[in-house]
Amino acid sequence: MIPEKAPQKGVYHAPEELQKAAHVRSYEQYKELYLKSTESPDEFWGSIANEFFWKTKQSGPFLDYNFDVTKGEIFVKCMDGASTNICYNLLDRNVHEKKLGDKVAFYWEGNEPRDELTVTYRELLRRVCQFANVLKSRGVKKGDRVSIYMPMVVELVVAMLACVRIGAVHSIVFAGFSAESLCERILDSQCSLLITADGFYRGDKLINLKVLADDALQKCRDKGFPLLKCIVLKHLSREEEETPLGSQSPPAKRSCPDLQVPWNPEVDLCWHTLVRGASDECEPEWCESEDPLFILYTSGSTGKPKGVLHTISGYMLYTATTFKLVFDHQPHDVYWCTADIGWITGHSYITYGPLANGATSVLFEGLPTYPDVSRLWEVVDKYQVTKFYTAPTAIRMLMKYGSEPVQKSRRESLKVLGTVGEPINPEAWQWYYTVVGEKRCPVVDTFWQTETGGHVLTPLPAATPLKPGSATLPFFGVVPAILNESGEELEGESEGYLVFKQPWPGVMRTVYGNHQRFETTYFKKFPGYYVTGDGCRRDKDGYYWITGRIDDMLNVSGHLLSTAEVESALVEHEAVAEAAVVGRPHPIKGESLYCFVTLIQGVTYSRALEAELRKQVREKIGAIATPDYIQNAPGLPKTRSGKIMRRVLRKIACDERDLETFSTLADTSVVEDLFQNRCYEAVLSRVQWEEEEGLPQRRQRRHLWAGASAACSRTALLSLGRISASSLSQELPPQTTQKFCF
């Protein structure tokens, strides 16, 4: 299942100083623990469970499950019979048993560099108990769902932990989502209460969050589901006297003249007023091991978002263990994950995993580029961050500005770097390792999903020799396999579907309210396996390389090509900052490669550069991977979490304008710009096809204008070499002529 020996060539190792103090110090120790975790899971996880408090002990096996739809209903149970409270384990035990009450739980760093706050474990416990009593006073009880729609402030952590303290189920909606998205999630989970804020800044942009929340609540009423109460945090509109020292986020350091805070006294309740009269003692609600903990929505490639349901005990154990070992957490570390709590990374590795280990974390409200591109590294120096976890998208974005903004800071405190959210291309890995980490910080490239709860393929910093771009090997208790289209397990070097053969404690239990969808999505295609939906390659050393979502795999003339591999080859060129590759139907090859490239600042796109890029891909991968189309893309469509929306790019590549509304799209103008500047060769191929079919020339051109929707520039059309400037003006439909402005 894992290699007998660690690879020796082409790998990077942690410095000796890190290895000496690490929890897992060598590959031999990793191998021993891994075999124990898969062959004797009760013993392996049982010893970890002993580090937590249980009101009642388990009565059965540590894990019980069925992954085979042909043998009955899919289920996973962990520590059946045990009961506990996750908030008690995260806060009460750290304050009272481990004597960590005065230890910093969070350094809050606001959008503005001068906005800062320190919160200790004792203070966090006090505030959680207060707000838990507020929730109880509003009628929230065990099992109720509570929707949370808040910016990255300490009160967001308080709200989620207050929910779990009383046994309520939180459903956090990323504050960058639209009112429609919030409404959809409230309706699906049948939430009884909404918690939100007046507004927040993301860089220079003001987000009137309360306006969006009100819009969502109105949509809920229109659909027959009125929420009776909404608790509102005054984050930007709060006055100084409403801010007792150490108990609230500080007032904003900038004026907010455009802030809108509509108020309905029949629905809206002020957070600060409610908390002021609440007791700071609240007995925890003891919950069964498999009681629901939270619902977090994740979008599939199609269909409405899925409400991923995680349960208490298994998730607590798994996030605590992965955090401790993957980041090699030590008592004096200062850890920083730049994600938003609205995503699973923020749930697992800002709130639950770090607090379960008594860690000190940075909670960041701002942007990597505000007020300038040195912000991340200034924060690292400010708080002496030792473990840093961010997304490849952020790394590639900062690469565009070169090493100088990074080298303005010292970063001497850094010991481990991490990446999350998507495969990191080797070039970005090398820049991260060399420029940010100065070749002394191992990079843990973590692969996991909302559904997995925590890391499933990942290096351990001191134990795993590192390969740039590889997620390396499975975490403890995780048994991966690679299948072909027929569902046969592939051995040795191979590429295909990534699946898992057995559960680990933190895996999701169901899709909320739709168990059939859960079974169909993750278990129907290959009975007996959890299907990740990702493609994967295993190399000769047994290391795993995530090749992208299965729908990001291209079949070109019978050859399976990874979009990530082609993207990596493109990004290796010194002129390219970022690349995205999608498939475009081809009558002969099945699929052709349509590539979008974002260039380094100051570089001009040209035919010569395009030829260089084709040559580079051909040399790196082979002639079969030579791009058919390359389009200059000053911007790429991304979600608000920074992930490239490849399904949008497929529409652009095929000139299909029947796009649905994408609530997760960060900048909608990018899409229209890309449509307007589609690669003219893609348009030309359609004209050529029509010529081969014998269509009259004039009809070809008419078809071209309608089909391409004026999606390429006048210069591009003229450069086809078959249309004169005069005939272009004559033959374009009026709306197209207007769009071209000539």
C-alpha cells in the first residue's frame, strides 16, 4: 500500500533540527504507524481517543461501515455508544485541565494593518458560553440548524462553538456568497436562525453584508420559509463604548460612509445587546458520537450544492490528529491558515484542529494584496508565524510580483509551509520553497476535500521526502487505490480514478436530507470504494500525484491527458504566471486542448510566444499534448475562494453562451472579456468545417458571426486572411458592427 523504502533521488528533506523534535521523525516511523493504523485501527485510534474527554465510552468497534452499494445502505459509524462535547474538548479542557487559559488562542488581524486583537483561551471560553446562552434564550436547542453568514472575525468562531456547545448544528455560508446562495442553503437545511454582521471590507471593497442577508431572508419568505430572528454583529458600525477591551473585535480604523444597515425590529437582534446580559457559564450538551456537528455546502460539477454532513467524534479526532502531525505542531508554534472559515479548510484547520491541540493561530480578515503585495509576509513577521498554510492560487498570484516583496520581510520564524485547495504545480512549489521558505521549510502539499474532513494524501514534514507537485503518500488510516474505467485496481506506476478502500474517522456521513445522492455521488460508480472524483497518477516510487477532477481529464486520440500536467508545462515558461486547460470537442481526436494563459506583468502576447508555448508543452509531455488553441487571458474566472472555474472556461472554449448565473464567481467581467477575445483559430476551424461541407462562402461568414457571437476582435478576423476590411463591415450584422465599434 505504501513503498517499502523512501525514494532517495529527486526529493527534498526537512532540516535536521526539525526532524529531531518532530512527532514523526523518519519514514520508517511513518511506515510503522501507517501499517498499525490500517491493520489495527481500533488500537491506533483508541490511543488517540484517550487524549480526549468522553462522557460515556464506546460500546462497539472503533469503526463500522459499508462502502458497497450492492450490499445495502452506505454507512460509517465511529465510536458507537460514546458521548462527548467537542466545545468542551476544545476549550474547557485546555483552560481547566491543561492550564492554557492565558495562552493566546487567536491573534486577529483585520483588513487594515492597524486592526488587531488578541484573544486567550479563557476569554474565548467565556464568550462562547455567553453566546451559547444567547442562543438558548432564543429557543435554539440540540439538533437545530443555525445559519452563520459572517466575515472573518473572532465572533464567527464564537458563534460556531456556541452552537456545538448546546448541540446545535452550524451551517456556515461563506460571506462572499450571494443572497440567493444563502437563501438556498437556509432552505435546504431548514435553519431556525441566521447570524450575520453589518458589513466588512475586503481590501478597498465594502461588502454590505446585512443588505445581502436581508435579501436572502426575503427570498426565504417568498418561498414560504420565514426565519423569525436574525442576530446582527455590528462589526463596522459599532461605537467605541460598545467594545469592552478584549471581548470584541475593535472598531474599524476607517470610515464607512457607504455602509448600509437596514434594521427590522421585529426580526433583527443586536449581538452586543444580547451578550451584555448573558451569563458566562453554560453547561455543555453531551452528544452521541454520531450526532451531527455541522453542514457545509459544496458544489458539484452540476446540480444544486450538496450539504456535506460531518459528525462529532470522528471529525474531532481526525482534525486534531491531522493538524498535529501534518504541521508537526509544537507548543510554542504560531500557526496561520489564510483560508476563510466559510470553507472546509477554515472549519478543520482554523477552528477545530488547532483549538483541539491548544494552538495559537492567526485569524486573518484581509487580502494577500492589500494594502500591498507584502502583506502576508509582514503578518508572518508581526506574529512570528512558524507554520503557514495557503493556496496555490495565492502563491501563483504573488509569484507575478517577483521575489522583492517577499524579501522585504525576514520570515526567520517559518518552519513548515503548506498548500491546500488544488494541486500545486512544481514551479509554484519551487518558488514557495526557495523564495518564501529559503530552502529550509518543508512544503506539505495536502490533498483532501470537504467530504474527507481532513487531509488524506499528504507529506509529514520530517518523515516524508518531498517531491514538488506531489501529495506524496496517504495519511494514517487512509487506504488509496487507483482504478481504471472498468473498476479494476491498477498496481505500480499507473493513472486513473483515485478511490479509497475504507473509511477514516473524519469522512462525511451523508448529504444532508438526501442520502441517495450521497450514495450515487460517491459510491455507485465503483461499488466497494469511496470515489473522490479526482484523477490520480502513481509514480515509480509509489507517490501520488493529483491530476485534477475527472472532468478535467482529457481523452485526446485515445490518450488520457491531465489538464494539470499541461498547465504545469505552460507555467514553466518564464512569461506565464498562470494557466488553465480545458477540452474542446474535436471531430477526429475526440477532444482538443484549449489553453488559457495569464502572462507575467509587462509581457506582451505574440505569435512567437504562442509558438514557444506549444513547443514547450510538446517537449515536456509529448506531441499528443500539443495545445490546439492558446488564448491570452489577462484574468481567469475564479470562485471567491480562488479556484479556477473550468466549467466556465469550457463554455468559452466552445463559444457556448448559455451560462447559468454563477454565484461563486468573484469577477463576472472576466467571462465576457474572455468571450470577446476567444482564440480566432477556434472560430476559423468552424469556417473550415463549413467549407468542407460545401456551404456557400457568404453563408459561412453569416454563420461565423452568429456562431462566434462577435467573440473575436476585428484584427483577429482580418488576420484569417479570407475576409477583407470592406466585406467585414458589409457582412457583419448591425449588433456585431456596434460591438466592434468600427
